[in-house]
Amino acid sequence: MNWPLEAFLSFLAAGAFGIIFNIPRKTLISCGLVGMSGWLFYRTYFLLFDDPIQATFAGAFIVAIVAHILAKTFKMPMIIFSVAGIIPLVPGSRAYNAMRNIVENDYMEAVDFAVQALMISGAIAMGLVFAEVIMQLYFKYQAKRTQKKMGFTQE
């Protein structure tokens, strides 16, 4: 595995989709970094545990966490960073192979690829949702802590 090449290509893919989605110029590099961090985390997890679905979940989770942090930093919506960031994780080749095998009348192989693509797509959605829930709980905790420090209490 060529880590620098994969890092560069995932950065480029996320940044290029950021251009296609017409995101603000000042966030292009950040979007590339979100995609790169998600992809590198995915690859590391995949090499350690050899499960593409769990690795995709972990990668999407990291994408959402980093997207939240950057959204707070840039004072912009999180979706700007997360949509471009998940692009390297999308199972395009599996979906393509599923369709190709259907055309070739190899339905068993097509079902295998389609199930993999659906499971990976679900893992992306779950990773984003879990990170969102955790970040909301963290923000709620931070708000309560700040209120206590300032002497404001809600009872």
C-alpha cells in the first residue's frame, strides 16, 4: 500500500467534488483534508481488521467528527465538509460491478456486489449519524458546563 499516494488521491477526490458542489473557495483544502482523513482511517482499520463495512463506518465517523470541528472553526454548515469528505468512501466500484454482472447474466455475483454496496452505504450513513449524536451530546454537555461556571442553572 502506498500511503502518500492514497492520501494525495483521496485529498484530490474530496477537493474535486467540493469544486463540483460549488463550496466556498476558502474551504476547499479543508474538504480535501476531511476526505483524506476519512480515507486513511478507513484504510488503517481495513488493514487491521479486514472488514470493509466496519472500516467504512469508522471512516465515515471520522469524517463527521472532523467536519463538525471544521464547521465550528469556519462557522459554516457541517454538510459542506461532510459531503465532500465521504466521497472517497462511496462504494462506486462495487455498485458498478453489480450492474456489470447483471448485464452479463451472472446474478449470484451481482447480488454479492449489490449487498456489499448496500451494506457499505448503510455504514456510511450510520457513521455520520453516530458522530452527529455524539457531537450533539458533547455540545449539550459543554453548554451545561459553561452555564454552571457562569452561575446560570436551569432547574
